[in-house]
Amino acid sequence: KDIDAPNIPKATPTLPDAQTVTEVEHYTDRLFRFRCTRPPSLRFRSGEFVMIGLMGDPDPETGKQKPLLRAYSIASPSWDDELEFYSIKVPDGALTSRLQHIVPGDEIILRPKPVGTLVHDALIPGKRIWFFATGTGIAPFASLLRDPQTYADYDEVILTHTCRELGELTYGAKLVEDIRKDELLAELIGEGFAGKLRYYPTTTREQSAKMGRITDLMRSGEVFTDLGVAPLCPESDRAMVCGNLAFNLEIKEMLEGYGLTEGANSKPAEYVVEKAFLD
Ligand code: A2P
């Protein structure tokens, strides 16, 4: 019988640009983080994104499989041996409905071509930098906040993070806690670096210490009173924005209202914007 139905393992297709998952952590039914190996040749600037994904289902007619890729901000700093990503889980999302089930040892596809606008090179020098994030939009800032250049370039670094629920703030809260204790950053920038980092988390659909959308809290002036800083101005403030589309458009208009001009890699200015990954 064994000879009639030999147990020959199916040939597993070798993934192009394959990297191995090393760690997975789930935060809520909508959010998770994972780490994977880093291609030795991959160099990137903090805040950039790459295309990552999995092999798609076979085409019903040809049987051929194509990679299913999406843009993901690299959440780990450029000095890290591994790469970290922070992802949403969408039940019927083409990629994340499957990606959410990865476990250590699995392979993902990673195209080693980093790009993006949320980079220090796209901003002109200033005194204070604001990182405005909603939801998974915190990912590029998780990289930038662990980059010594962020503290070397600015006197003050303010991270605002607006989420629907408290559980969605866990990743950012832990990140800030870890950074404040980071010995390497303290050694590179000086013990006082932790005092430069301000964290302003808010929720919109669950009770927390600070409720409301960051845009509304800026319009009312509450955020400036809470932090004891003046409203943004083009002389001293720089901003990076990453969140859902409606948020990006609204805050962009507000930043223009404060007199800030949008920058780019080719033409650095006072603020930059990028869309957070949504499946
Ligand atoms: P709200 O709950 O009031 O919609 P999402 O998970 O849908 O991407 O949203 C993440 C967070 O961004 C939520 O707290 C949401 O608030 C907030 N948000 C959505 N649109 C805007 C906007 N135009 N300006 C500011 N915050 C927004």
C-alpha cells in the first residue's frame, strides 16, 4: 500500500527575496507586530518603507502563483540586525487575512528596495519635530524614534498617536518606555536625550487619560496647553505625518495653516506626509 501511495513531500516553491519570520506578537484582534531576518545587503533610512508579502493563491487556469505584496514601513531602526513591521489585520484583506497567521520559521517575501518621504533628508533644520500618527501610522516613527539622528537634530521630539481604543496604544507606549531606557541612545546622544522625547497618546472610542482626535485637540489648543509648547510655526517646528487618508488630508491643511511648507527628498522643507498601510 505504501508503495502505491508514497508519501513524497510536495516540492515547496522557493520564494524570491525570502526572509524568515523570527518573532510575532499580537496586540488586539486588529493589530500585530512581527520581526524577520534582514537581507545583509539591505540599507535603508529610518522612516522608509519596503514591499513585503506572501505568495498568492495559484491562478485557477495556469496554476501559476504571483507574489502578493504591499508597502510596509520598516519599524526597526537602521542599526538593528533584524527588521520589524507593525501591521493591521483585516479579516477579508487580501494580504493581512493571511499574514496575520505567520509564526516564527515561516517565510515572507521582502523586496529590498526601500523608499519613502518620512526621512530626515526631506526636512530643513528646526528646533522641534512632531511625529503625528494614527493607528499603524506609528510604524515609521518607531524607526525614527530609535535613530540617534532624531535627538541630535532636534531639542524636542513630540510623538502624538491617536487610536480608536486603548489596546491599540500598547505598541507605542512600550516603544516609548523602551527608548527612554535605551543605553545605546543615552551613550550616543547623552543621558538627557530621554527628556527630549514627549509622548501624547489619545483615544477616540474608548475612555483613556486623553480623549479626542489630535486634530481637534490642536484646533482647540488643548495639546499645546498640555505640553506647554507654543502652536507650530515655520521658524522652529518640523512635522512628519503618517495615518489614514482623512487624517493625512486634514492635518496637512492644518500644517499649511500654521505656515509650514511640504518637503520632499528632492526639495527639503518643513513637513512631510505618508499614508499608513491599509489592506
Ligand atoms: P475616530 O474614531 O473618530 O474615527 P482608523 O483605525 O479608522 O484608521 O482610525 C485611527 C484613528 O484615527 C481613530 O482614532 C480615528 O478617530 C482617527 N481619525 C480618523 N480620521 C481622522 C481625521 N480626519 N482626523 C483625525 N483623526 C482621525
